[in-house]
Amino acid sequence: MGDGRAVEELVVGVLGGTGAQGRGLAVRLAAAGQRVLLGSRDAERASQVAAEVAVRAAAAAGGVEVSVQGGSNADVAGAADLVIVAVPFDGHGATLAELATPLAGKVVVDCVVPMGFDELGAYVLDVEEGSVCQQAAALLPDSSVVGAFHHLSAVTLEDVSKPTLEGDVMVVGDVREATDLVQALAGRLPGMRGVYAGRLRNARQVEALTINLVSVNRRYKVHAGIRVTDV
Ligand SMILES: NC(=O)c1ccc[n+]([C@@H]2O[C@H](COP(=O)([O-])OP(=O)(O)OC[C@H]3O[C@@H](n4cnc5c(N)ncnc54)[C@H](OP(=O)(O)O)[C@@H]3O)[C@@H](O)[C@H]2O)c1
């Protein structure tokens, strides 16, 4: 962080990049010209998925050069300039605990939602540290953790037949330089803006709001996002 490079010059890594959310962010960012590294617990799976994402991104890119490669989560954490965490909540702590060294000095963007399901639908899980983002910050003391991309549906992200997305990305974090960078990254998604939404201690509400969106989706059979007005 802090080397003064513009966001479009950064290599973006995605931990858990073989899943729907990681693939969706990767395809949109790659189509916008961002170099992307997809991470997995299995490097071979990451390479296969990266090749598929690259093909879809190239089709959507309209001539922009596309670069998507795969690797182990550890290799991606080490090689990327900025890293998005897109693993399930139940693998979040263990994944990051192993990667503190390669992630040191980097902006780490967490989009993980602490969500459970029961007979009444989706509900928010308690996180000891207050939020998933704060758990990441506790595990990664030498990284700058930012929360973002919680309110984007993977289905919408992956559906590149719709060239423009609709909605805003709420960005939370404690370091202005890092939140500015992630707001700029969010702005690389077609039709989207990054909107600063508070410090990391307020990540809990941003994470939990995703669960309200899941309820909206189930009731109305949609893939809802959010728009912040008057900004
Ligand atoms: N899906 C959405 O619409 C959406 C929207 C907003 C936020 N999110 C958040 O984004 C994250 C990823 O969502 P997703 O739907 O893409 O999830 P997912 O498909 O269940 O998981 C993503 C990837 O994480 C890896 N993984 C699975 N279990 C793991 C574990 N115990 N430890 C480490 N890695 C593990 C898997 O990759 P490998 O097996 O290749 O390692 C998997 O492909 C979640 O935390 C979710 O809350 C999702």
C-alpha cells in the first residue's frame, strides 16, 4: 500500500476465487482491464476456473486485454497487490490466520457475510470480534483491512450479458488511503460507485445488511443491491 500506483495498475488477488462471488468479481474486474489472480485451496482448480473466467471476461471486455490466472491462496496472497477475501465465513479465520505474512503491507478487502439459515430463513451469526472485518483485522495486524462488495449478488456479477451493474458498494475501513483505493476499485465495476460508509467498527451493520437483501431476494425473486442517495 502507499506506493502511489493507480488502482488500474494493481494486481488483484481473490482468495476463494473459485466460488460464485470470487468468480463474479473476477470476471467484472478482468473485463475492465484489471489483472486478476484467482486463489483456491487447490491450485489446479484455481487454474481451471481462471481459464474459464478469462474467456468470459474477454467476451465481455470489448477489446480490453484480459489477464486472469490461478494459484494457491498462499501464492495469490503473496503475488497480488490487493487481495479480496471471498471464502465462506466458516473458513474465514483459518484461511487468514495462515496468510498473515504474505498479506502484510497490503490492502485486504473482505466481503464475507456471517450468515446462517434456519426454518425462518437467513440470519446474522455473532462474530466474537464484532464483525468478520474486525476478525480479519485481528488476524492480519500488518495489513489494512477494508470491508466492501457485500451487497453485490454473485449471480448479477457473473451475468455479463448485462454489461452495466446497478448499485453502490459500501466501503468501511480505518485507513483513508485504503478505503479510497477500494472505492476506486469498486468504481472499476461498470455502473457502480464505492461509497465510504464508516470505520471498521461499523462493518457489522454492512455485513448484516446483506442478510436483509437475501430476504428481499427470496420474497421478490430478484438479486437486490443497494443505492445510497444524495451522494
Ligand atoms: N454468493 C454471493 O452472492 C455473495 C454475495 C456477497 C458476499 N458473499 C460472500 O462471499 C463469500 C464467498 O461466497 P461464495 O458464494 O462464492 O461461497 P462459496 O462458493 O461457498 O465459497 C467460495 C470458495 O471458497 C473456498 N472454500 C470453501 N470452503 C472453504 C473453507 N472452509 N476454507 C477455505 N476456503 C473455502 C472454495 O474454493 P476452493 O475449494 O477452490 O478452495 C469455494 O469455491 C462468502 O463469505 C459470502 O458470504 C457472497
